[in-house]
Amino acid sequence: MTRTTFVSLCAIVLGLAAPAAAQLAPPHDADLTSVGQASLAAAAPATSLLAQSRSQAPRLPPVRRRRGTFVGYIDDALTESNVRIRFDAAGGNTVPDRAEFFYAKCGCYRGLPATHPGFDPDAPGPGPGAANDITFQQLYLEGEFQVAPQLSVLGQVPVRWLQPKAFIANTGDPFSNQSGFGDIRVGAKLAFVDTAVTTASVKVQFYIPSGDASKGLGTDHASWEPAVLLWNELSPKVNLESQLGVWLPIGGSAPVPTAADGHFAGRVYYYGIGPSFTVFDRGGTRVAPVVELVGWHVMNGNQTAGVSDASGVNIVNLKIGARIAVDRGSFYAGYGHALTDAAWYTDIVRFEYRYSF
């Protein structure tokens, strides 16, 4: 009885377990294939919709690369990181201490009799003779660094060589050739308009009186210079650049006569405009001649000349040159000539290498 009961129970358990095992068994390969085909069929419409949306997405036009600046004398408006090496050779500066813009008040005033109204024992410039024809060369080392998309900081270290060629009679013994570092400049430039074809900037720089004024290498006073600069691409081949600014001395030497109000140094307003035209542009190399008209207007101050008052003096120069740009580097060579009798120089030759990064 017991054995019969046990066999009956085993048969019942096996009979109940067989259908459950069949439900838990893994599917055959054919089943897997059908499942995969069904999944791919379901995903196909989504893939097709994605491809269609990509093909219908609007394409942005390519960014137009700016041609850059090609001027050699006008300050450029672009706020880009670059380094420059510039060399000037000029002659014919007949009033080198005019408004203390080029160098400090002539040291010849130190040698005047104490009773003379122009006597100035503190006159800082070269002497004792008063030079009325100066030839000079200047080497500039300049760097500009873009600290933000429309803001850059800059600095310039000049080295000057000075050769006096003639002196005003009876003003004292001539002084010899001089050389050394000039007045260092530091500043910043901010572009308030910056598009693919137009950049307008405000530039402010400060002059530090680091040059030895007694050698004609500096002005012996600090000054600052705000300016508005404009770069405009008129066409794919033509640029127009311009500047408008004022040089503002801070202090300066005693005026002439010494007891008068004011300073020997004076404010100098300046302006310039320069079109350039690309005549060659191929394989990353561009060549562009440029013509620049640059002028200065002396608002006040003194000078060692027949008329001691420098107010109202106008100086205008014409500059002709060309710039060759190869990738990030460029080289400029140009010549300038004074169009007015008054001049900072009658003739000048400039060479400049610039590398942008």
C-alpha cells in the first residue's frame, strides 16, 4: 500500500513539472532570428527619419576670413595678438623740441644769462647748442596681446640713435651723437564695433619718461594718448583705415618766457587715413600697396625757433608703401615725405615685420 501510494505521487509531480519546464526552456535559433528581424524593422523608420532631418537641416555659410591690416604708419584698429619689429630712418627735423613732442626743451636755455626772460636752469633737453637739423633712427619692439575677443593690451620699447647736423648760431657748443632707449609706451585697445568688414576701436596708451632727456632720447614728462581707430573692408580687395587722436602731455618744462603760465609741452592733435588695394592674393600670400595721409596740429606749447609759440603749427605727411603678407607674418616697406614747411622730419623710410598669433 505504501509503495503504491509513493509511485502515484511521483507520477503526479512529474506530470505537473513537465509543462512548466517547457515554458522556461530557451527559444530556438529560429525564434531568435525572427525576434531580431522584428526589432530591426521597428528601428528602420526611426533611422530613416533621422537621416531625413539631417539632410533638411540648414547649412551655415562659411565664415569669411578678414584680410587684416596693411597700413604702415596709421595705428590699426584690430585687437589681435602680434609682435612687431619696426625700424625708421629719418632726417630734416629742424625744430626737435616743438611742444616737447619729439624730445625735451632744448638745454640751451640753461646757458642764457640769469637776467634773460628765457633762462631756465632746469631745461632738460640736449645742449648747450640748439640743434636745428636732426637726423635720427629708431628701432621699435612692440607686442600686443588679446586678453578677450575685443580687448588687447600692448607695449612698446623704442631705441633711438640721434645725429645733430646743424645748430642755431651763438646758442652754445654743439652736442655729439647720442643713442639709447627712448620713452616706453603701454596701453590697451577696445573694439566697440567688430564685424567681418568693420572694426572700430578706442586705443589709449601712456608714455613713460624712461628715455634720457639730456641726450634727446625722451621728453622728460609723462603723457597719454587716446585715439579712435577704424578698419573697413570696402571690397574683397580694398581696405580703408583711419585714425583720430590727441597727444596729451602731463606737465612739462617751464614755458618761454619762464615766468609765463603753462608749459613748454603742448597738446598735439593728429589724424590719418590710408586706403590699401590687394594686387596679388594666392596660396596664402597677399601683396597690397598702401597710401597714407597723416597730419598733426599743435594746439599749444613752445619751440626753439624764430617764433617761440608753437600754437597752430600744422604738419602733413604723405606715406607710400606696400605690405606683403604670408600666412601669419607680414613685411612692410614705405617712404614718407613732408608736404608742409613745418615737419617732424622731411623724409622717412620705414621697415616693419609683424607676426600674428
